[in-house]
Amino acid sequence: MDYDRITEVLMHPFNLFFDPTQRLSLLYMATALIVAIGVYYARKRSLAGLLTWLLPKEVLLHPSAKADYVMFFINKSVVFAIYASIIIQSEFWFKLVQGYMGPPAQGTPSLAATLLTTIVIVIAMDAMLWFAHYIFHKIPFLWEFHKVHHSAEVMTPITAARMHPFEEIIASIMSGFAVGVTAALMFHVFGQGAVILNLFGLNIVMAIFFLAAFNLRHSHVWVRYPVWLQRIFVCPAQHQIHHSRARRHWNKNMGFIFGLWDWAAGTLYAPKTHEKLEFGLGNGEDGTWNRASVLYFRPFANAYRLFASGWRNAFFHPKKSVTPVADPQGEDIQGEQRQAI
């Protein structure tokens, strides 16, 4: 038995906090904390009660948060060890496209080529992440897997890892494709001049985005950009809106870095002031997704029922919910949220 490999797998979730290429790095947690403290002081003009506000027991000890912790450890250890080896990464697509297109241009490094390459690649990645997110909302059988993330009833930065492995694999393949193909095209045009500007081992745009209080998007701390800026960049408040149970917020703000895609697609919701939010599905299922067995296996069962009822139900709006749950008024509304229109 390879004990070193077992140790590596089990320690991987904890090592993420010390890796600046990861969104949950303590570096990005620290910048989010600084912004959160600033938000609290701006509202209260005092730091009294800050710790209780930052770390509320009703959030940290909520069954939903406990499910996040379990899923974080499982996803980032055992599951990661399995699916990391099957994901087709950007390097594969880069080599494939490069081989097809032939020798690159005889370019030399320049500031213009570096900046253009850096920005174009992150735009391509973000556009594909938006599209992946969009189809996981709009295609019913994919929504059954994305429900895992939206079933969170409270949010902490760890909620970012509350993702079904099936969705993570699909999104990783899609974003890897976008990055690899775009990088190959830039290399073909600029040759050696197609250099990506990095910070902390990340594309500098990504690094700056993570430094800009990224981890507050999965939290109760409201940070809102001006409306005009929300059309360009996604702020924490916009993503909190995305997790809202309120019907007016469903299927809104699916962007990762840029709000441009939502603005163009008509899915942008740019709050003009603070909005009181409740998180969750809002479809009668809230409170039923806080066990690991449910988070990992219910999506497969629901997707199977959709396909069994007809492929049109699986890919378009189903006529009937696959797992009926009555709301407080006795109306079967499960599956209604964020389905194909």
C-alpha cells in the first residue's frame, strides 16, 4: 500500500489553504477578511461585536455548513484523486490545436503581446465558465447536479467547494478547452511573444480578482459595486443574489469574473441597494440536502428519472417534477426553479 500517496490525498484539502493558486488560499481569505472588517466598521463606526458578526454560530454550525465541510474534505481528497486524472486539461487542447495549425509566428516577447494574451485567455476562460454555468441552470438533468451547490442554506467560503463532482468535471473540461484553444491561437499569432503575465502562479487577472474579496461571494457579508461596474465585474453581492431563494433572483448573475455575459444575455441582476436575502433552492427541497449521501447520489437518481420519463424532459422543461416535494401551501413546485424556459 502506498502510504505516501494516501497521506498526500488526505492532506490535499488542507494544503489548498497554503497554495496561492487556489481560491481558498489564506492569502485571499485574508484580503476578504480585511474588506469584511472595513464593511463592518463603515456600518457600525465601531469594532464592538465584530467577531460575533464575522463568525456567527448560527451559520458555522448550521447543518448546511456542516455538509459543506464534509463535502469539501471528500471532494478535495478522495474524489479529487479520482477525477483529476481523467479531466482533459488545457495543455491537451493546446498541443492538439498547435499541431493542427503548424509552426507559430516568429514573434518576440513584448508588453503588448503579453497583455493581450493574458487578457484574451482569461476572457475566453470566463466566457466558457459562464456558458457552463448557464447550461447547468437551463438543462433539467444538469440542473439536478447543480442543485447541490444551490442547496446551501447558509454560506461560508467553504461553500465554493459544495459542487457535485460531475459538474466539476464538465466545467473543468469546458474551461480547459477554452484556455487551451485560445492559448494555442495566441501562440500561433505571437509565437514566443504569447506570454501570460502571472502573479502568485496565476494569470494576473485571476489573482487580482481573488484578492478583491472574492471569498465574500459565499458569505453573509454584503459588498456591492456601483451598478455600472456590476455590468463589467461580478461583485460578492451579485453572487449572493444568485444563491437567493427569492423568485426574482432565480437564474441571475451566472458570471464568474465578468458581468458582461449576464448583461448581454439578459441574466444580469445588479442590486442598487442592500437586499435582505435567504439562501437555498426555494422550491420545497430546502433542508433535505444536508447529508453526504444525498449530495452525491440524489442528483443521479433525479437525472435518471428525468431520462426515464423521456429525453425531452431531461433536456427541456419537464412537465412534472421528478421527486415531488410539497411546499407549505401544499403545491408541488420541485424542479420549477431555474429550469429551461
